[in-house]
Amino acid sequence: MKEDTKKFLKELLSGGYKASTIGMSLVLAIFIGAFFGYLLDNYFGTSYFFKIVGLIVGIIAGFRNVYIIGKKYK
């Protein structure tokens, strides 16, 4: 393989790694927040309050993680 091709593939895979890291961080934070909201709803016997609160906290945590990772890669 030519050196230019190797360099291009290395940069391409590095960018894919960064994108997947950011996406997984966002999705996992949202799912974890929603899951804890679900558990709290079952524990306290409420219907939707903690699910919504957990989802909102998960979304906030996910975007905070995206911001922190974005600053690190900048």
C-alpha cells in the first residue's frame, strides 16, 4: 500500500472511533437515566413522574458528555 493510502485510512478510522465514542456516550447516558427513572417509578409506585425526570437527567448528562468529549478532541 502507498503511504498516502495508509495515512488516509488511519485518519478515517480515527474519525470513526471519535464519532462512535460520542454517540455511545450520548445514548448510554440517556438509557441509564431512563432506566433509573423506571426503577424509581416502580419503587415509589408512581406512574410517569420519575421516568420523565430520569429521561431529562439522562439527556442533560448525555449532552454534557458530548460537550466534554468535543472539547477533548478539539
